[in-house]
Amino acid sequence: MPPLFTRYVDIFSSLITYFVRLGRHRQRVRRYAAALGMADTFWGRVRLYFHDWDKYLPARYYWYARYFCDQYSSATVVANFRHQADGHVFSNRHHWQFWIEGKTTLPPVHCQSMPLRDMLEMVADWQAMSSEKGTDPLKWYRAEKMGGRLYLHPQTALRVQTLLSRTDVDPREFVEKWQWIDGHLQSTS
């Protein structure tokens, strides 16, 4: 363990590093969400401006910064981070965990269908994280789904799978011109 002064410098450095990292993540989410057509309306832009705002709350921010940017993570840091991360995903509409009933049990009792704008923000969030980590969001989605770590309503799962895997459909066209009829994606034109 480093001397106390050095330790405080490391913690302060992790707080600054996480501030930059979170800002870049939010920019990526806005960019991907704009490609999905979310920034076309005033309220869509407002919603994206406030994406992940609760990660700036002091207690949540501190533990996220310590977990992601501090080189000396302890069991206490991990436990507090998990508590704060649960608070974030269960209280924000753009996370699938918000839409499950029986939040304390996995598999959940029931998954509600996500509204389109929440699903699009979730997909944009996944795309932003994938670009930061250099991974493929579709491969990540399939691995999480098959591993029993991600639960979605069947209609939402079909929408997400289609949106992540179809390269022949422009995302804006997907939102504006495609409908879900009896569980199948169909063009309105």
C-alpha cells in the first residue's frame, strides 16, 4: 500500500479520469442515438442530454470512479460499486433491469416490453460501450442472453436482435417505417 499522501493523489486522479471517461461515454451515446433518430426531436435531445446524469451524484460518482479508474480496488470498493450500479440500472428506463418485475430474483418473474425510445437509448448505450471496449454489440448481446445474464420481453428481444443484426435497414428507417405485426418485422411501405 502506498503512503497516505500518494493514496489521496491516486483517488483524486481517479475522480478526474472518471469525469473525462463519463463525458466521453455520454458523447458516444448521443452520437449513436442520433444515428437511430432519437435526436430528431427537442425532447429526444433533452433525454440524451440527461443520459446517465445520476452517475454524477456524489456517492455514486465516487464509487464508480474508484471502481473503474483506481488501481487499488478493494473488496469494499467492489461492494459499494455493485450497490451503486444496481441503483443506477434499476432506476433508469434505458436499462433492461428497470423493466423487470421481481428485481430481487433471477430469472425475473416477468419482463415488461420496453417502449421504443427506451430500447433505442439502451441500444445506443450498448453501442457506445462496445466502441469504447472495441467489441461487437451483437456478439455481446447474444453472449449475455445465452448466458442467462440479460432478460428482455420477447418483443423487445426481437427488436433489439433485429436492430443490432440488420445492416440492410437504415436505423432511422427502422424507427419510422417498420412495424411489429404478430412478432414479425414488416415494412409499412
